[in-house]
Amino acid sequence: MSSDLPNPAAYRVADLSQNRPTRFSLVPGAEELAALTTELGVEALRKLRFEGEIKARGKRDWTLKGQIGFTVVQPCVVTLEPVTTRVDTNVERLFLANYEEPEASEVEMDEDDTTEALGEVIDVAAIMVESVALHLPQYPRKEGAALGQHLHAEPGTAPMRDEETRPFAGLADLFKPKDESSAD
């Protein structure tokens, strides 16, 4: 997606209309999708579309609201078989002319990830790539795939099971009243 050519999806703020929204629609071609697939480390990326509008908010600030949709193929975290997932979600950004970054010592992680400093351009393609990366399924799992229990032990010894690794599992049994019939 990065090249020396001017980015047609980067809108100069000075050229945006204050009175009416600027609509955009990005549908990357096969070459851009292949580059993005490699960049994101997924098996396949298809049907990517990012549509929305940029409009003025007050005299100096801008908002971007859009919808992104894509289909991604990733390996299952259990079986490594391909898992196809469709993602459709809204994207919002607020670009502030007087935005001040919080000092690193004050905030560990900024809770509002939709607010950014206003620069000379609003790069819709960069926002699209960031949104795809943020909305990829973290642990894709094929339907019905489950982690089984693997038992390992040296020859001649009994393998330890998950239940046996819980040291306090039988503690409740110690506090139960003893059965009267088994007292003798």
C-alpha cells in the first residue's frame, strides 16, 4: 500500500468543504489486497471495502465516520486448518486541531483510541489498514475444534491428569460430616 505515488485516499484538510461532507469509498484491487495480506500475516483477505464521510466539526476539527467490511482467512488456533471470517464494523475518528498527547508518565494506555491530532491530511487508506488490523480475529477457531488433553509420562509411570494438579480439589471433602453408618 505504500508507494512513491500520491495517495488518492489522503485528503488535504485545506481542500475539504466546511459546509458539506466529503464522501469516500475505498475498494482495494488484487495487488493492494495481496500486499495487505502479506503485511498482516493472514492467509487471504477478500472483499475489503471502506466507505464513509469526512465532515467538519466546528471551525477547525474534523470527524470521519465509516463502515469497513472484509473477509479474512486465517489458520485455526487448534487445528491450523483455514478459518474464514466475515467482519463488518463501524469506524470513527475525531481529528482535533488542538490535540495534546498525554505525557507517557501520566497515562499507560489512552482509553480513547478514536481521537487523533489533525495534520495536513486525513489518510483514509491508512485508517482502513489500521482498522483491518485492529478487527482481525485474535484466536480464529474452526467450528467444533477443541483442545484435547495430551497425556505425557515416562515409560512405566502413570500420566498426571489436569484434575490431579489441583491441590485443593479434595479440601471440601475433609469438612463434610462423616456418615454415621461408617463410623465403626
